[in-house]
Amino acid sequence: MSTMSFSIPRTIFYGEGSLGKLAGLKGKRAAIVTGGSSMKKFGFLDQAQALLAKAGIESIIIDGVEPNPSVETVKKGGETMLAFAPDWIVAIGGGSALDAAKVMWCFYEHPQLSFEDIITPGSMPSLRNKAKFIAIPSTSGTASEITAFSVITDTQKHIKYPIVAADMVPDIAILDPALPMTMPKHITANTGMDVMAHAVEAVASNAATAFTDPYAVQAIKMVLDTLPTAYAEPKNLEARLAMHEASALAGMAFTNASLGLVHSMAHKIGGEFGVTHGLANAILLPYVIAYNRKFSNKYTYAEKLLGLQDLSAAIQEMNKKMDIPSCFKDCTEVDFNEAKFKEVLARMSQHAFEDPCTLTNPGKPTAADVQMLFEAAYYGKAVN
Ligand SMILES: NC(=O)c1ccc[n+]([C@@H]2O[C@H](COP(=O)([O-])OP(=O)(O)OC[C@H]3O[C@@H](n4cnc5c(N)ncnc54)[C@H](O)[C@@H]3O)[C@@H](O)[C@H]2O)c1
Ligand SMILES: [Zn+2]
């Protein structure tokens, strides 16, 4: 038996109006990191800056973090932070903004490092020598506000790298349901199914424990109960808060239990085709569950606790309700050209096989198994 650990942010503020907690911070300077334009457009950036000013904290904004943030973006953000010398980093936005802010934080604290220096899980040196970190998610999806992970894309190599470092677990997470309320329907659907993927993969993970299972199973229940409402009624505050909580709960499970093949494969097909992370997960989930059932009784465990007949069928039904296609060939978000799929299949399968998330997948899939699963999920074929 080995010693284990369970780490989550020190404080999670949640509920209506919790953004206001920014006014209670102690510090001098804050770097606010955000994405394209939604946080500005809906007034949350102005609110955050005003609340920080109330606390006597001067702030700058580092904006323009793109979906699937790149190595260049995080390097540049680190340099901006170095010039401003913040003692707080406030990340506000979707998972992309939060993830990028975490790695900017690392390059701010350790400007001599290159991206290659931090790719190996656990290789990042200690943080919090210069600043602490607050994460305020605007999607109910990645749970980057809770986790020790950040996903950064090497745009030259077309590879998404999951960066893993215990020190990247934020100090404070703020779950204010006003932020996700402005998500358009398709983003609600995709990010919501990312929560489902986190929870399901955390339950089935080889590293699941008595500490992680309750969070994961509760998150599955809350997604099943509330995602259809959050999707159909975007302004339903109760459903938005429940999905925000479900996302964080799933995060508490998977940051400690890790994930599995759904994520390994989503990272690589995302890198090759640019498909949205949650959408890729939603499509992959039923195929990977069908494959993994041979090696794990944890799906049955979750089904029993939730009073569900068939988890996979429940996921397929939710996908259908939210217009998520059942295979990549039918997906119109990006061009899933068959010739390109065939051309990249072997490389993508090998990369997914080597992804750190594969280590905790139940069973021991080979690169050939991963290729078979990619083919099944592309053409909509049954998994044998
Ligand atoms: N850190 C982790 O543990 C972890 C886990 C899973 C995935 N990820 C990564 O996170 C990224 C995806 O993050 P995401 O799914 O949150 O999406 P995202 O951050 O890429 O945002 C998607 C789009 O939604 C918009 N948006 C976000 N919030 C909005 C709001 N409230 N109203 C209107 N528009 C809004 C953004 O501007 C963007 O255009 C991927 O790079 C993925 O690989 C990280
Ligand atoms: Zn995910």
C-alpha cells in the first residue's frame, strides 16, 4: 500500500454574488487574465477591476487568450507579468483562459524555463514565490479552477500537452453562476459534457479512491439532472449554479484520480482537427465506455448508486437532445475530412497512447486499441 494525497483549492466561494469576494483580497497588484471578448462584453472584467480597486489593488488585463491556448501566448503572458510584478493572478473566463493563466504564472515565477522544461508531469518548480492565484470560471466544464492541470497546444507540432503540477491548484476558486449564464447553447452543451467526461473517467480511473468516487458520482448525477435544463433555459440560475458546482466536484475527483482514454484521444484529435474539447469528449465517451467495460466494474458501481440502467445510453440520449453528433464523420464544427483522418490516424493514435491520461485508463490499451477506437468514433462503428 502506498501513501496517497487529495488536494483541492484552499477556499471555494460559490453562489450568487460570490464574485464580490474579490473586494476582500489583500494585496497590491493583480494581473487579470482572460480570453477573447465575452468577459469584457458582459461586464465581468469591469466588475472584477472595480472590486479589486475597492480592495486597493491595482490591476492590469492580459486578454486575448485563444481557445486551446498556445505556447507563444503563455510565454508572452509570463513576460507581461514579469514587467508588472503582480502579487495576485486573477484568471477569469473559460478553461482556456484559466489554463493559460496557470502556465503564465509559472513563466512569471521562473522566466528562465522553456515550455519543454515543464512538459514532464511533476517537473514544474514551486510556485507562490511571487504571486497567488484565483480562478473564476465562466464555463461549467474544465474545472481548471480546481485542478493541477493545464492544457497547452504546441501549434507547430499540432499536439495538446496536459501540463501537470500540484502547485498549479489555485489558491481560491470563485463559482459565481452569473458568469456561465451568458454561455450560448452549444458551449453549454460541449462544456457540460466535458464535466460528464471528467466525472465518468475519474470513477473508472485506476487511481480512483474512496476520496474521489463520491465527488465523481455526485457530479454525474448533477449533470444528468441539470444539464438539459441549463441548455434549454440559459437564464435558469439554479441549473447554472448546479452545473458550476458539478464541474468543480468533477474537478475535485479528476485532479486527484486523473482521467482516461477519452481525454487522451480528445487531446490529440483536438490538436489535429481543432475540434472543441468538450464536443470531442461527448462523442468519444460511449465508445471508450464500451471498450473499458471489459476491464472495469466501476461503471456498474456508478449505475447502481445512481439507479441508472445504462450510463452509456443516458449519455447518448443527452448528446442527442443537445444536437451533439454520434460520430466525428457527422460533426460539422470543423472539417472532418476523411482523407485527412486516414492520413493522421496512426500518428494521432500513437500520440493518444502516449498521453499521460492513458496511464490511468482501466485495462492496458495498446496503440492499436486506440486506433480501433478512433475508427469506431469516426465512422460510428460498434466497438468490439
Ligand atoms: N485544466 C484542466 O483541468 C482542463 C480540463 C479539461 C480541458 N481543459 C482545456 O480547457 C480548454 C477548453 O476550455 P472551455 O471548454 O472552458 O472553453 P474555452 O475557454 O476555450 O471557451 C470556449 C468559448 O466560449 C467562450 N466563453 C467562455 N465563457 C463564456 C461565457 N460565460 N459567455 C459567453 N461565451 C463564453 C470563450 O470566449 C470561447 O470562445 C481546452 O484547451 C481544454 O483542453 C483543461
Ligand atoms: Zn476535459
